[in-house]
Amino acid sequence: MDGHANAAVQNGAAVPGGSDVPLSELNGICMRGFGKNQALHYRPNYEAEPLSEKGPSASDEELNRRWVDELHLHGAFETSTNNATREKTLDAVERSVSGWVRTVCEQQGLAIEDPRELCRVIPFGSYCLGVHSSDSDIDVLCIVPSHVSRDVFMEDVPGVLASLPGVTKLHCLPEAFVPVIKFEMNGVDVDLGVAQMPYDSIPLDLDISEDEHLKLIPDPKDVTCLNGPRVTCEILRRVPHVENFRTFLRCIKLWARRRGVYSNITGFPGGVAWGIMAAKACQLYPNMIPSQLLEKFFFLYKNWNFQNAVLVAPLVECRAPSGAVYMAAWDAKLPPGQKRPMSVITPTYPAANATFNSSHSTLAVVKHEIAHAYEIVQGITAGKGAVSTLFERADFFKMYGNYMQVEVVAESEEGMKMWCGYIESQLRKLVEWLEYDDNAGLEIAHPCTEKFGPKSVPKPDAAGETQLQCYFFVGLKFDQELVRQMKAEGSNINLTDPVSDFIHQLDRSNGDQSCEIFIQVVKRKMIPQRVRDQYYGPGAGAAPCTPTPKGVSAPLFPTPVPTPVLTPAVLTPAIVDEERPKSVSVAQDPPKVSVERDPPTSVPAGRDSPKGVSVGRDSPKGVSVGRDSPKGVSVGRDSPKGVSERRDSPKGMSERRGTPHRAKG
């Protein structure tokens, strides 16, 4: 064992082939749910041979200290006081849910042998890994015994939590792919899920990482919920030096957030995916410290073909234990046409693609940002730049000349909560429809990871009344070669079809809350001021571009390229004429696409279409297209023939999710 390995052991890190590492020595890692041994045992990935076993030099150690100092400046470490608040919050939640489970037992006439074994509250994600920051939420799973059903839990527990002091912003999502209760307690955001175990009580020394627990669980949904903490635990077990991994992952998470590529819900890698990718780099360079791992990470994934899966555990070790309920898992034998653009695979049963939501556009943005970061880190390592350069914020509203603006409007807070969250989860599908349609002429549809609102605004044409408003944006970069080719063939850029297809697939089954959705294309200068205020700060315009360090290539999208002129009304086909843009005027009050919350599933063909505008037979009722098109835009007889009637999902949507049921959102 070399000196670096000895130092790692003294810091509580695991060494390849080493013995168990006491969790008490790993400062910041939550020990709930790891069982009575309270230790991590390193499990090497025998399919990942190290690319280098080089260790750090004195200059690497010095640079490492600079990276850690920079992380502290950005608040990437939680204070001990706030950590204590988080632990108190978890204790309070466990006590309150335990009291509720006790009541359920008494109502069912069941004996309670040990009141401490009524339920277990187990955090996972960044808090369990010990890489959370002051603004991180806590993902929590509540393990309940067999006589407590998920439906009853999701119905009763929100009321139990609401009675606790310090609980605000309570919102229950029982129909989500993974049912969750969201709330804030003592200033900490908590996402609480539930899993039912086939036991009469939940032992204090429960180790959820043991596959034996899966053998008796009949409901696949419970296995899916258990995968949260199980994946977190397995990632820690798969890295050779835990402390190096954690500091390194903090750098990656901060960089990804600052560059706008950290959001599973919008199609970018989320916390689990970035954690797996970082763990893979640690396996390939087992003796390197964070300052070295950063450069290797960006080099590795700059050249990685993401059709080849990122794995930190052999798939053979992720198989179902004998007797466990069958669940569809990620299949390495899928043909390329059925694979998702990115494949980052979780290391437990059932193996699943943590980047299932990715699109070709989000992959392109991630690859660009990684390549850009690699050049920056190379310069920093060579002493040519400050470490802060890596964490400079990307300016989304300076990347493109045109943006697709999705505006959600609701009159009630409950309606806005429901629809704002739902549309956010569906934004990735809008990106895929835009990519899939040949007539869109797009090279990249880049979703913004930030939502703007909800905010109370005056209601148009109703003096003194207000409504809630929320915005989402997708940056549009057009394929100039394709645009020229389409122009030569006499065809136009047409965003009608993909937007209509997106609208058709929205789930409007719950008719108790009404909402309007307006979709339009806007120029950069037309971005609403309240959006700019949230993004840049009150009263600020576009932030000045950060000078590119010497020797570092400029970003791929620093300024907008010439793009086809589009009408703001997305459902109005636009004429593309790059040489004569002045012939198209942008209306001050562009027509909008209005989607009501609860239109019927079947719609009379064409009856509600505005005169002179073809929107196809299958357009959903309540989708209105403005009659007044911008000057120079033809919308009548020269329009493409209606809205595409295809209802197949975009290419790549057929990959199995790794769970028995597909989520609605």
C-alpha cells in the first residue's frame, strides 16, 4: 500500500481490496439505513481496468487545496449547524410517521412489540452521499411494515406532517411515477416517498442494501422506491477512495449547475447520473485526487460515445435475486435505434438508465460543455487560469436568437402547482417532438433548466383581477444547411406539427383544475422583463459576456447565428426567407396557443379551426390559432396540409424504462 493509499485510509476512504470502512470516519455521510455494521465494503468493478494508477504530485496536492477553497466560496459545503437542523428534521418526520403507524396498528388490532420499530426514515441522494450544499433538498424514503398501504400513507401522512411546527409548502403527488410528498420544514426542502416492506415491524438495524429484502416484496413499485437509497449506497461502495470521490463530485455538481446541465426532469443528467459518471472516472483512475480527476473526467466524457453505457457495476451483479418480483431492466442488447441518446446505468437491480430523459439536443449541449470545461481545466492545471473560471455561469439568454416560450397561466395556486410541475416534466417531450420533425429544421432544441415563476400578474381585460403565470424556455438553433436546402426545394420551416403533437400527448384527465398554456416563438429581445429580472436580477438586462480565457476556445453558442425568421404564433406556418427578413413583421401581441385543462379526448374534425388556417383533423379542442398572422407569413392555402396525424412517440422512446410501468409524465 503506497503513501497515498495510507493517507486515504487515515481519512476514512476505502482502498481497493481493503477492509470495511467505518461510516463514522466518513465525515458528512448519513448513516441511516446502512445496517448494524455501519460500514462500507469496497466492491471493485472487475470490468473497469484502471487506465492509470498514477498518484498525485506536490503540485497536484496544492491545486487540490485551491479547488476545495473555491468550493467553500461557492457554498458547496453545508455548515455543521445546518446539518444538525437536517438531522433534527429527519428525526421529527420519523417520530410523527411512527405515531401515525402506531394509530394504524391500534385500529387494526395489531400488537406493538417495540415502538421504535414502527417505521424507518432513510435519506438518499446527495445528503446520503455527503455532497449536499446549503440549498440542497433531502430525498427521503419512509419504510413502513406490511399492514400499512401506500395509498393510505399518501392520503393520511400529509395531514400528519401539516400539524408539525415549521412545515410549509406541503404538496402531495400520489400519481407520480414515484409517489412523493413535498414539503419544507425548518427551511429544509424534503421529498418524502414510501416503500412497504413484507415485515410486521421495521428493525432498527435494517440494511436496505441487502438483496435478500427484495425476495418477499410483491409490488414492483416498492422495489422502485427502494432503489433510491440502494443506488446511493452502491455508488459509495463502488469507488476506491470515498473522500476523493465526494470532493470530486462536489466540483462536478457545482460545474453542472452553473452551466445549466444539471436537471433530470428536463433531459440533462441529474444527481444520480453525474454521480455514476464521476464514480466511473474514479474507478479508471483509482489513485488520483480531485484536482487530477477533474481533468480526466472531462477528457473521458469528451470522447465518450454515450451509446456505450457508463457502468460502475457489471450487469451480472445487478440481476434479480432468486425469488424477487420480475421487473424490466435496461437491456444492453437493444439495437442502436432503440437506445436513448445517453446510457448511464444504475448499479442495482433492476438496472435502469439514469439518463432516460436525455435527448439528442441535451446530449449535444452536455458534450459541448464538457469539451469546453476540459480546455478550461487544462489551462488551470498548466497555471494559466483561476479555478473560478470553471464555475462561471452560462448565459442561456445569450446563446440563441430565437426561443420557444411556454407560458402556463392558472387562476388558483393548486392549479398552478399541478400544471406548472406537469408541464416542466413534459418539456423534454416537446424537445423530442421538435427534434423528430424534419420540417422544424432544428439542429438543437435546448431546454432551460430554470423555470420562471409562478408569479401573480394582472389579468388581461379584467381590471383589478390577477392570475398566476409561469414560463419555460427552449433555445432554438437552426440547421443552416437544412434551411437552405428546404428553401431551394420550395418548402418552409414549420413548427406546427411538433407543437400540435406535443399538445395532443398532454394528459388532461383530471378536470378539476383549469389552466391555459400559450406557446410561441420569441426573439431574444422579446423575453419578458420579469423573466430577465429573475434570471439576471431585478432591473438588470442581459449579463455581459465573460471574456474567454486565453488559450480556451469560445463557447459553441456565444452569439446567435442568423436564423430563419419565425412568426411568434407557433401553430401558424412561417415562411423562411433569410435574405429578406424585413418582409416579416413581429406582432406586438402575437397570437397564442391556448390549451384548456379538460378538453374531451375526441374532437370534431376541423370544426374549431380559425378560418383560413389549417390545423388538421386531430387538433385538440381548445387549441386556438390566431387569425391575424404577421405580415409576410402565409397561413391560408399555401400552408402545409394540416397537422401531422402521426401519434407515434419520437425515435428512441421505445427503450424500456427499467420499471414495469411507464410514468405518465
